[in-house]
Amino acid sequence: MKDWLPHSRVEELAFARVWQSVLAGSAGTFGIIASEVDTFTALITTAADTLKKTQDKTLRTHVDSVACSEAFKALTEKMRYLKTNYFNNPPRTVEELSLLGLTPRNTNHTQRGKPQAQMTAEVGWVGSAVLLLKLIYTKASQSLANPHTDTVFQIRWGIHSAISPQSDPERGEMASVPAKPEELPIVLITKRKKELITFGAGDSSKTAYFSIRIDNGKGECGPWCPIFSAVIT
């Protein structure tokens, strides 16, 4: 199933503002208390302010990028919370959902099966210590791509310093170069094919290692891609 949230931050912010407009006059219809709406509105404001600071590449700083990433993470979590707890339960009418830009849930489930294709990623830097992963199929498995199974992606990553190696799994630090994906300490589950990974200010010159596999959302996973790496700048 395609994720209902837009993939770009500009589009997600516009989508959130549609909800904000609807809830401003109809929060009671959905059983949402005023404090929830106030919190949602504050998250939209913060996301808009931080996004504006990052849109000029010549002026934005690492702090700006991190703040924007955190703001949109909080906004996304709140939107998923509102949808799950107020817009899906109890079930809403088609008219109510259309006001929010949503569609009724499809109860005719397609048999997914186990993913067969393999994902990797193109790597690019969008700021100091901010890495963009653009998920793509490996050339050898493009013919195995399946939109019914290739719905969720598991990204494992970690960092290693050849000069001063240390082990700190919570920060993603590894004492040695990983030999297999399972040794990468950080796990990110996503439905997006573009993800930003933000590293610490002290991680410059360390090497980040990654591996990716497809998850069909039912606990069945495809193969991990070979580990790839990038030096943190």
C-alpha cells in the first residue's frame, strides 16, 4: 500500500495545513480536543519556520538542517497519530475523509508474498554531516521489483573511525568494520525512498556503513544488499 503522506517536506506541510484548516472549524466532529489541535498547530508552525531556514543552501547551517529534520519527524508522528486515533477510529464517511485529503481504507487486500528484489542507495550530501539516501533497485534485481511486496524498507547503518574506534551502539558507533548487515547497530524502518541521515558534529571523517532490504510489512523480507559506505563530511 502506498504511503498516504506526501514524500516532500513542502507537500507534507501543505497537507498538514489542510488538516489544520478543517480542524479549526470541525475538531469536535472528529472528537479531537482543543489541546490536541493547539499542539498540532504549533508543530506546523515549527516545521514551516525550520524549513524556511534550510531552503537557501548558501545560508543554512548544520543546526538548521537538524532542527528541520526533527521538526518534520515530530509533525509526521503527530499526523500518523491523528489519522490512526481520530480519522480511522471510528471509521469516517467518504465525505469527511475527502475534506482531509484522505481516501477510505481498502479492505480488499492483495496477496503480497515475500519480496524478491534487492535495494541499494545512491548517496549524496545535502549539508554538513547530513546525508541523503536515495533508494534504488540493484541492476541485477530490477526485473524482480513488485509494488505489492516492495512497500517498506529496512535501512541498517553504523559508523566507524579507523583512527579512534569505539563501540557505542546507541550512537551507531562500531569498534570494527562490519562484516555483515546484522552488525550495523542502527535500524531505520521507512516507506520513503529518500531518507536523510544526520550525523553528529564530531563524526566528520568517520565512515558510515549501510545495508538495505525490502520488508513487505508482514514480517517477510528480501535479501540484504551488499554493505556500502561513505565518508562523513
